[in-house]
Amino acid sequence: MPRKPDPAGQLAEKMVQVLEAQRPLGPEAYPLTLQRLAELADATPSPELLSKAIGKKQFKDRILVAQKKSLQTPVALVEDVEQLADSPLLLDFVLESACRPEQPTVPLSQLKTGLESRLKKPFEEAVQRRLQENALPDGVGFLFVRKKPSLFLRRWPPPPPPKKPEVELAEKLVQILSARQGPIKVSQLLALAGIEADAGLVKKTLASKVFKDRALLLLPKAPDSLAALVDEAVQLAGHPLVLEAVLEAARTERIQAFSPADLKKKLLPSLQSAFEEAVRRQMETETLPPTVGWLGLKSGKVLFQIRDVHAGGQVPGPTPPAVPVAPAQEERPAGSMAAAHFAAAFDEAFDRLDRQAGSHNFVSLVDLRRAVPVDRTTFDAELRQLRLADRYTLSAAEGRHGISTEEREAGLPEEGALLLFVSRRSS
């Protein structure tokens, strides 16, 4: 009696023949997936027929299947176990099977899990060799997790590791500097960033490579230094804010006037020449900031802050007309500046200082008190009227880094907070 046909055995033999024919065609054709092998042997094998075929002895004796539960598993002839273990096809298949959205990386030690036992050791050795030689396939990447290598598919990359707080803050500060013009105090830079950072974090941030690669502190020893982008620092050496900050850093209770040559020593060495040249030019052209003056001595010209000038008593003049007080407003202290005069002077000072700081609508009371030369009682009373008229608002300084004694003295304590920064309300 003739033997009954065995379709599964026939398919198994055909797949062995096809695989042997694929072998000399090169790495693009061999190894290949079980599904592709079945298609080449029989255009439309049913899942049941294919399952029976790979269980046949003639198939198992000649063909090595990396993982029997998947049609996408790579296959090769049993004598080519090393070639299959080192194939990009197998590595991609393993990663595709092991990676998950919640865990896109797989430790090297876990990659061999689920592979046919003959493949485990040569596969692990092949991947280790590729790592050592930096020869992973283009679609595969790796990173160290707890000091051990883990692999991932580049088309499905892991999320970036969380940034250190000082790196995140440094990037934000540099971004703000890049979007504005002119130098700015570190305390104001932090305020614009909207971050309440402690002194330790700020110190780490300003010393970090991320910050120092793009920005620098113009007065590195000042408690609240000016900051600027590295590429713009030399051009900004003659900025009015730089001269004012250098004078403030140099002055003491005993000495308040300095030569440009003495002042430049407060700056970074790379900025000193540009600063001295710019200041001398401003003295010659009478273009110094309105808060700074100079005079000539035998030893040369010296600069000083206008607020440090001590004048004699004023000659009594005619009594100015009384300024009527609106019913809804509070009475001002006797002898205060007329409201219109103060408001105009305050508006002009605010506009000028805001422009110098980059037009962020954020000006310190320290600078405004210097720019509007009236006594504190008058200043506070008139500023209160401007606030009641809804023209300006004040914001607190609590939680900000580097509050100096001068800033504390200039601020307005109110309901347990120290109001230090002024903003104009939009009309």
C-alpha cells in the first residue's frame, strides 16, 4: 500500500532546502525569520501546517529556531549558531520582544531570556563584544542603568534621565539671558525665572558647566553680581548698569570716589580693558549714567555716585503753592513733592531703568530711590498715591537669593512681606 502523503513533512523538507539555498546569498538574505522562510517554501502555509512542520525531526535536526513561539523569530542552520547569535536580526527581535512602553530598556543580563538554550551563551557573548567594540547595529542604542549596560531600540528610545536641579535652573537662566538685552543682577534673573532657590542651589547653578559655558558673572565677588551672556560680555562692559554696580561694589563708608583704573579691578580680567576704555569715553563725552558723576583731581579723574555727594544747606526759596488733596486720597506729609512733579519724575526714572534692564517691567526700589532725589518720607507717600491710583504695583522679595542690606533698607515692609520690585500696571 502506498504511503499516505505527509504535507507537514514535505513542508519541513522544503524549508530546509530553501534555508540552505539562502545561506550563500549573504547577510541580507540569511539568517531570516521563520515567517519569511515559510513563505519562500510555500506561499500560503496555514498556521496549523507550519506548527506541525517545525516539529518534524528533519526540521529540528537541520534548523535552529531562536524562539519557537513567534513567527518573527530568526532561524538559521544548526551549524551556524554563532552567525545567528551575532546577527542584527536576532538582536532586534529580542529587543522588540522584551521592550515595553513603561520599560524601554533591557539589561544585558536579561536579553537571553526566552532564547533557545544553544543560543543563550553565544548571543550574550556576541552582544558584549559589540558593546566593547562600539559596533551595535544602527537601530540599537545602550545606556548605563545603575552602572550596568542596558539596550534599547532607537525607534523607541527611553525618556531622558531627570536633570539635576542646578542644571535645570542654569538652562532656564541662560534662556532668559538669551531673550533679553543688557546685563542683569542674579537676584532679578532668579525673579524672572519665577524660582525660589536656596543659596546652596544658586551657588551650584552659577558654578555649573551649563551656566558657565554660556554665561558669566561680571563681578564674581559681588554678593549680587551682574550676569550676561559670554558672547556679549565685552560689548556690555560699558553698560550703565555695569558702572553703577562696580561703583557700588567698590564704595565703603570711608571712600566713595575711584579712578577707572581702580574700578576695573572689580570686574573679570577679560572685561577690564573694555570697561576702562568705555568709562573714560563716557567722561569725555558727558554720557555717564545720571546716577554717576566725576571730577578731576591732581592724580586724575575719579568717579562717584551722585547720592554720595554731601551738599551744604539749601537757600530758602519761595514757598511752593499748596497741592490740593483729592478727597479719596490720603494726606501727604508736610513738605512733600507736588504729586504731578513726583509722578513725572518717577515715570521717567522707571522707564529709563526698565529699558536699561531689558524692558521686563521689573525695577528695584533701590534704583528708583536713587533716581528720584527726594527724602524717604516723601518718596513712600507719593509712591503710595501712585499705587492707590492703580498705576504701579509692588512685589515681594521674600524667598529671593542675595537680598543685600541696601535692598532691605530700600524695600517696603507690608503685611509681613518686604516689597522691593516695582511694575507698571497696563493701561
